[in-house]
Amino acid sequence: KLLSNGNTGTGTTWSHQKPDVGVDDQGNAIVVWAKDDDGNKYADIAVRKVTPGGTVTTLPRPHASGDGDQLRPTVAVAGDGSYTVAWENTADGSTLNQVYASSWSGTGALRYQDVQVSTINSGAAGSNRRPDAAIDDAGNTVIAWEEDADGNGGINIGVAKLNTSGGFSVTRRTGNSLTDGQQTKPAVASTGDGRFVVAWTDEYTTGSGTLVFFKRIGFVAPF
């Protein structure tokens, strides 16, 4: 099923990239991607719902503002059709990328929009990139990302969990306990009751290889 189709502006260098998808219990798919329809090198996040029969519906853009660049979206879909979109955002016009998230209920009601998940230390040239998201049966969403809040070039794995109002049920924290080398490309998965696991690639500081590490970050009860 073709979901993105060509240029809506006057240029010829339009680009649609980096899709992600999730499916609910009824087989409906929510698909997201970064779209640059007019070829101006700044992207927005497109969201589409595809039914099992192939009907395509355009869903609301997750970010309220079209300013800056919205990149690398990820979507997490619960069994009841509720979903959360997270993405990498440079809406402030700088290169200080942040991770934002927006969420909708299974009936299409907006739960929260443009919640800033990551943070940058005051005065630092930090950056937060490449989010991944997972959602539990209650609609709470855990998000993991590449985090360099102090701008020192050392990348850790940031982790936070949002409740259905966009508040932090698990506050921002570092997922990895060992900080030598680079921790990149996180992936996160959640059980229905809210437990979650984060995996990432961890680079050796004394060699050229990489390892994949897994860490169970938390359970519902302690938080």
C-alpha cells in the first residue's frame, strides 16, 4: 500500500524517510515517517492509519508547530489502538536536538502533545537523538534515546516513562551504568503491565568491536 506520494510543493527534491509502524489488536497499523514534501530540507512527521482492509486515514501531525526539523519518528501502539509518537526535534532553530512525544487514545482523543522528553544541560551544546518507544496496556509510554546532554561527545542511553497525561512516571535517567565508549541505537520493549527492557549497542574503548547490551530498567511497583 503506497502511503506517501510525491511532492506537494514546486521543487523536485522531496523526500519521505525513516518509517516506523505499530499494530493494535484489531490489526490496524499506525505508520509514521519524516516527510519533506517541498524539498526545503526540513521535515515534518506524517502519521497514517491503515486498516486490515487497506483503508488509509491521515491522523494528526504529532507536533503542533511546523518550525525547525522533525526527524527519526518512532511509534508505539497499544492493543486498544492508543498510540504515542516520539521524534527528534530542532524546533528552536538550533542544532540542539531534543526528543519530544505526543499521544492519542484509541478513540482518537489527544492525550498530550509536544512533551519534551529529553533535556540539555544549561549552556551546553548537547543533543538527544534516535528515540525508540514502547507502550503498555494502560497507555503509559517508555522512551529511550541517544543522550549527550552535556555536549561532551560521549553518548549515553536516556530513558524516561510518560503517563497518559504526559507526566513523568519514570523521570529522565541514564539507562547504562558503564559510561566508557559510546552507547548508541537504543531499542525498548514493554510488557502489558508496564515492565520494560532497553537494549543498545555499546562500543569498546579498547577495541574496534561492538556489543549489544540488555538492561531491565524498571518495574511498575518501584515507581
